[in-house]
Amino acid sequence: MDLTDVGAALLSAVLHAAWNAAVKASRKPTQAMTAQMLLSAVLVIPGLLWSGLPSLPACAWIAASTLMNVLTVSALLRAYELGGFGLVYPVVRSLAVLLVVPLATLLTGERLGASGLLGILVIAVALVVLAWDAARAQGVTLDAMAWIAAAGLGTAAYIMCDAQGVRLSGSPWAYGFVVSITNAVAMGWRQRHAGPPRTHVAEQWTTALPIAFASVGSYLLILWVWSHAPIAPAAALRDTSAIFAVLIAVFWLKEPFTRTRIAAVLLAAAAVPLLRFG
């Protein structure tokens, strides 16, 4: 991975952490998530007119990504109800990091050197340290862990769908625009019991609009990286979003910066050059 790819993946991580934290902090996380997905679809329509549609071979991956995304979001929202952001988010991302490595090898034949594998392991350890710190402070139920595990599995699955699909699409922008729209349609259908889509948007648009901008930006950046760079290290860099989430919590929400959190941040920082040269 070159420095541009590393920078794009890290910026994607920052944006991903910011919008996930904003959803969790909202008074109605499920409605906020639904509204941001609907607004994301509206935001990308002009871009789709510019980029055109992705190539036909990508369509199966778009369908699979949409299905896995909706299932993952549903599991994640349920996990947020049962556990705090500081626990749920890093465990989900650490599971995804660890699962993407064998999946990438199985589906694409991608093999990493020792440096890359070590970098991914270090990031996974950093995320587990964060989760352990949060679990020790607030406790965790088996029900919460089941939903967290489901969200982690789903995250790894849609990462692989997107990484495969974007390489067949002919354009990361076209792929990202279409998936943003299909995700919104699927999520609107999933939440139909709570009212029509316009109801979610009308109630949440002031919160959801900036979240939608961050979500779309994060997604397009990582798709661009996956379109040409190795999947596993790029995914691991993006999953440092949990580290950025901690920094957001410390500096904006005034949460304590414990020794455990400092150790996790330093571990993640040490992994970046390993992934750069792995």
C-alpha cells in the first residue's frame, strides 16, 4: 500500500468513527441510522448521473452487500441497546479484522507478508484491549455478546462483498453510489413498521444529514482503496476507526483517557507502518 492508500483508509476510519458515534449518541439511534441511510441515497443520486451504473458482473455482489449490510446494521443497533459504544464498536471491528484475513485468502488468493500479518494482529489486539476496558467498566451479557458477534460476522461479510464487487464494477464511485441507494431501500423496508421513510427523515434530518455526508465519504474512500490495494490491510486500517472513536470520546465527550486506552492507541499507531510495508 502506498502512502495515498494509507491516508485514504485512515481518513475513512476517522469519518466512520465520527458517524457511528453520532448515531449512538442520538436520542433515537435506530431512526437516526435509518434517516442517514435514506439521506445518503439522496446525496449520491447526482453522482450516479455523472458516474453511470457499475458493470453487470458487480450486480450479484451489490445484492449480497446490501443484504449483509442490513443484517449487520440491525444486529449492531440491537447490540448498542444492550452494551455501550466503547464495548460494542471495538469488538465488532476486531472480529471483522480477524475474519477478513482468511476470507481474503480464500476468495482472492491474497497473501500477506509477515509485516502485514503482524500489523493486522496488532490492530486486533488494540481493539480487544479497548473492548476489555469497556467490558470491565460496564459488564456485558451473553445476549449482548451474541449480537456483537453477529454484527462482526456481518461486517466481515459485507467487506468482502464490497471488495470483490468494486473490482468488477469498473468504477468505485458508481459501485458506491448504487450500494448507498440499495442500502437505503433495504433499510427503509426493514423499518417499515416504524412508518414511511419520509417520517424518519423529517424527524431526524438535522442530525442525520451531517452523518450521511460522513458515511458516504467514508464509504467511497475505502471503496477506492479496495479497488486496487490489498483488501485485508486496508480493512484493518479502516478498522482503526475504533481508536478514533475513543479519541472522539476523550476530546469531545470528555471521557477519561485511561492507561488502557493510551496503550490501545499506541498499539494501533505502531501497526500503521507495518501495514504500509506489509
